[in-house]
Amino acid sequence: MTAGPIQISDARDGWSFAPYGPTGPQLVRDYDDGLTGYIRATTPVTVAWTIINADRILRQASAVDVATARAAADTWVARRGEAQ
């Protein structure tokens, strides 16, 4: 098991565990519309989620835990798709 807020068991609902991100373990999700989501640790107990498109950050926000970050990122991408 890894130390920190991101665990292998967090990889679900389309999110994959990547053990070697820039800040340690991270979750990654490729969305159908060419967007990529990342969840990375920001402190030993908190995370941030980021949505990018071709290396351009479209949205980034902090979250208190991985489950909240997954839900927020997925919701943001879904709402962005509805608005287009």
C-alpha cells in the first residue's frame, strides 16, 4: 500500500492508478472528448484535481479527499460536455 491520500484502491469509476506522477502516486482518467483528468496529492491528507486538454489546464481545484475529487472532476467534465 502507498503512503498518502492516493491509494491503489482509489482506482475505480474510470480512474487508473499511476504510481509515478510528479508528486508521487496519482490517478489518471482519459475522457471520451480528448480531456485528461489527474488527481494528485497536495499535502499528506489533501488532493487536487486537474482537467487538461493538450497540455492546457482547463480546470483545477482542491478537494478534501480522493472520492470528492473524482466526483468533482467527473461532474465538471460532464457539465462542460452538456454546455457545448
